[in-house]
Amino acid sequence: MLEPQPVIGFYSDWDAGTVWKSRIEQDLPQFHFDLLNEVEDKSTVRYALVWNPPAGFLKGFVNLQAIFVLGAGVDSLLKDLELPRVPIVRLSDAGMAQQMAHYVIYGVLHFQRRFEEYRQLQAKRRWEPIEDVEAIQQFSVGVMGLGAIGSVVARQLAQIGFPVLGWSASPKTINGVRTFNDETSLSAVLSESRVVVNLLPLTDKTERLINKKFFRRMSAGSFLINIGRGQHVSDKDVLEALDEGLIAGAMLDVFDPEPLSPQSPLWNHPNVIITPHVSGLTVPQAALDQIIENIKRMETGVAPHLTVDLNRGY
Ligand code: GLV
């Protein structure tokens, strides 16, 4: 009997898979591309490309050789206790870093040039130049997380002229950025930064790291930009920190849970900017370059690049 053609399966809660299908069929013609929730025989699926599958969704795929995550963060997948025990491969940048750097630059300039206040003055039809704008050379930005995305964000902020302090779990060297990597130096980074940008991976160690204690370590009147995960932060603590003046404003792209509830008081807080998890979207062609290369490696018995370390959690 003829062996059935092996399948590369796809599941995403926001993408129908059209671009992925045509590129995979062109570059890996030995495979058939199928949507994971439509595939007839689960045992034919060799590689799964997924974003946000429901818990337990991948359990019946008994011949999987690897799971490719279509984003940077793998936290939600790792929570699935029934996940097949195969290598999990994540993306590195895949077009997200540049978009996220732009998002952060916009936010940092918004706070440094006091655009929030101009918006309020405009609503009152008032022509009032604000005199005391802090010089860019004094407006330090702390970037938490210096992986494939954080390092690009830190470098680009430094290129514009902001002093940048980078913090990460392991030592990193980035041109023009002062880098730190231990718990003691975290206080120095937080107290020196006018804006703290969160780009850490979500792990047991970083969950709710940004809490009241964290805000107290930040310099009074500074700002938070969160483009990591909602679970890094406590919304209640953000609101209290704003109301007690521990921080002056926040730009938030991620929430726990998502979508942010219409009832959340964050929506109409005057010093909060909210976006719906859009700071960096995976660029399919860039992601496909990495995934196709990794599948080709695995097909010749070579380990894929960027396998998730389950102990580390990213
Ligand atoms: C998006 O949040 C991602 O992790 O890629």
C-alpha cells in the first residue's frame, strides 16, 4: 500500500493560512499542507505550525516531530499539559522586532514630548507651549528583556539619542546600551529610567514581576510600556501606581485576559494608552524562511535552530 503523503499542519486563531500553504507547497513539495482542525488522519501530520491552539488540541497527533510556534512567546503553549513531547521551535524576530521598536519609539517620544498634555490642551482649544520638556539626553529608557526583539528595540532607542539601560536574565552586549543582568542591578535600572519597557518572556520567574513593589522601585513620575504579556503585570497595581503618582502613565498592548474587558477602568484612565496586542505582528514570509529552513534541517537529521528550553520556559 502507498504511504500517505506526510502533512505539515497549521492552526492559528487569526490567520486562514493561505500564504503559508502556497509557500510550503512550493518549498517543501514532499509535504501536503492542511489545516490541523480539518486533517483527516492525524497520524500523517509531521510538523505542526500553531498560534494559540486550545489546550489539549495537539494531543492526538501521534507522529509529530516538532511544533513550530508562529510568534515570539511560547508561554500559552507550555501551559498545555497534554502537549506532545517533541521539540518546540519558536521564531526569532520574524519581522516583529522592527514593528515593536517603532511602537516603543512612538511611546517614548509621546511621553518625553508630553503629547498627552497637548491632546488635553487641544480638546480645550488652548494654545499653551509646555516649557519644561526633558532633554532626550536625560530621558533614560530601561528595556527589560534583550532577546531577538528587545535588543533591536534597545539599539534603535540608543541610535535616536535616548540613554538606554538594558536588563536581561543572562549577560548581553549591545552597542550603545548599558546592560545589566542581576537582581541587584534591576533596582538601578528601574530608578534611573524615565520609561521602562517590558519585553521579557513570560515564565514562572517573570509572572506578575511588574507589581506594586516594582513600581515603587521606578523613579516617581516615570512611565511603563508593556509589550510583553499581560501576565507580567497586575492591572490593579498599575491603576494604584498611577493614582498614587508612583508612575505618570502607561502604554499597554497586552492584557490578562485578552481581550481587555469593556468594564476595565484602564480604558478611560487619562494617562493610559491602550492598543489591542498589535505592537508586532508576525510577518509570514519572514517566519516561513525560518520554519522551512528548520524543517529542511530536521529532515536531514539536524536539530532545528531556536528550540525552546523547557526548564527556562522560552
Ligand atoms: C505575540 O505576542 C508573540 O509572542 O509573537
